[in-house]
Amino acid sequence: MRIGIIGAGQLGQMLGFAARDLNVECRFLDPSISPPARVCGDVVQRPFDDAKALAELAASCDVITYEFENVPVGALQGIDGTVPIYPPVDALRQAQDRLDEKRLFERLDIPLPAYRAIDTREDMIAAAEALGLPMVVKTRRLGYDGKGQFVVRTTADIDKAWGTLGREALIAEQWVPFDFEVSSIGVRNIDGDVRIYALSHNVHEGGILQSSRSPIDAPELAGKAAEYVRRMLDHLDYVGVLALELFVKGDNLLANEFAPRVHNSGHWTIEGAATSQFENHLRAIMNLPLGSTANRGHAGMINLIGEIPAAVRTLAAGHLHDYGKAPRPGRKLGHITVVTDTADDRDALLDLIHTNVT
Ligand code: AMP
């Protein structure tokens, strides 16, 4: 069995490590020089939309998957049908466009913040009137980690937002004064079996995930989120791991976005769950029985962004994952996971690590 993975970043690397334990070979496609997953298998160093390289990858692998959601859909369609591609290309297509994504949530009765599609400056003014301020303007396509977003706080910001983002198709969302953010990660295999991980509580700064902890003491929220993920997995006839990010306000959940791939907020599953999201993604796309998603304890994860401080390497607590990437401001270079017997111990340990990281 050989799996072709489009993208050889840290998610590809962690898929590669899980594949090694299953005695499965991986081959990657990525134009970067020396990407993190190079330690896990061959990397074909070609652009993601290189039709010849994709065709060769498809011909030399039993199944194709991907580790980031901006894979060009057109390029994948070129090999669809010649080899199984999971998650399905149609799920990827819907995740790439925030408007399609929101319409999918609506169709599935998954609550979401009020929004408007914006094509003109007049649409933006009308959206501000309808949604109220502040509102968040986002590009429909190719946004990640808070990029391609503008918070419109006053009517004077409308021109600034239009000047910054107006060349692209946009949406505006009501500003959600959420209590906190969560993600629910589920997995479905080719036979349609579904497993859902415990809910993660996630903290973002500047649009970038800083930390996750799981489980959280909120069984009703967890039940609702799991039901939404299950609905998405079944509706999309999905195969693989899917992550749904949600805002929590009181007892309510509002869907923000979904990722058709393994997800940063599930990194804790490597040490903190019986079967990691990476292994379960591989199991799903190979149609093996899914592994248990039960927690092994109280897990927490801190992202190492911009640099890996020397102090972190000498910490006795926690499991360090160094992706082998060159330092750069805002770049995810690694993460640390802790697993403890109690939530209090976990939170204390995360605080201790956090003070060494910042
Ligand atoms: P996104 O790229 O849509 O996941 O947004 C990145 C982060 O920006 C989210 O995780 C939130 O912390 C924040 N954010 C995005 N949309 C909203 C919103 N409508 N209201 C409040 N905060 C938001």
C-alpha cells in the first residue's frame, strides 16, 4: 500500500509518522525545498497544479489524500476517477469557498453567524446595515489563520475594508462576542463508520491557534458539536478526518468553518487519544476499522510559533514536536503536548510551558 499525499508540511509529516506505524509507504507532492515531511518518504518537488506530476503520483499510489485545503480543485479533478481521492473532492470544493461552506451549514441545520455575500461596495454598506457593527469581512477563498480578514468597527472602516479586500469576492459576518472557541474532529471510513473525538477548547491570537485542550467539561456542547460533525460526514459521503470549528456563546454553538483534513486543534490526539487523528485518517482512507477516539487523559497542546525557545527543549514536561522548519514570525514550527490525570494538572502544566514559550 502506498499513499500519495498532496502537501508535505507538518500535517503531512505527522500523517507520515502514523503511516510508518501501519507499515504504509507515503509519497508527497510539494514544491517547497526541504519540507517537514521529507523525513517520511519521497517528495516530488513540483507545483500542486502540475498535471504531469499529479498523474504520476496517482499512477504510483493506491489512494491520494491532501494535508491542506487550498489544493487546486481543478488539478485534483484531472486525476479524480483514475485513483481514489479522499476526502472527496466535492467536500474540498465546498470548504474552499466561505459562501458555499455557509450554505452547507444552513442546508444541514447547523447554526452559524448571520452573514451576507459581498460583491460591490454597496453590498458592503448594506451588509453593515443588516448585520450591525462590528462585522468581519473575509475573502471567500484562500483565507487561513485570519489572513484575508478585516474587522469593520465603524462606518469609516468600510472604505478601508473595501480598499484592502475589494478586489476579491467577499462575505461579511456578524461579529460574534463568543465565550470561547471549540473544534470537533470526526472521522468516517469508506464503509461509513464514524468516530468523533472529544471536543477541544481552542485559543487563537491574531487568527492563529495558540493552544488546545481536551476534553472540556461541557457534555451538552460536546454532544451537539458531535451531532453536527456526524451530519456533515454523512451528507458529504465523507472519507477521512474533518474538523469543524465553532464559537460558543452560552449554551449555543455557531459554526465558523470546517477543514476537510487533519487539523492543528487535533494534534493532542497523538499522545492524548487512543488513536491519533493521523492514524484514523489513514485507517479511514484505507477502509480499515477505525481506532478508538477515546481520550487517554486530560490533554493540552501549545503551538510553537515564530521560534522554538531554547527553554522548551530542556523542559522535562510535555512532548515536543519539532517540524524542522526555518524560524519566521507567525510560522508554526512545532508544538508541545501534555497529558495528565486531571484537568487542573493539565492547565497548570500548560501555564508553566506557556511562560517558557513567551
Ligand atoms: P477564521 O479564519 O474564519 O477561522 O478566523 C480566525 C479567527 O478569527 C477565529 O478563530 C476567531 O477567533 C476570529 N473570528 C473569525 N470570525 C469571527 C466572527 N464572526 N466573530 C468573532 N471572531 C471571529
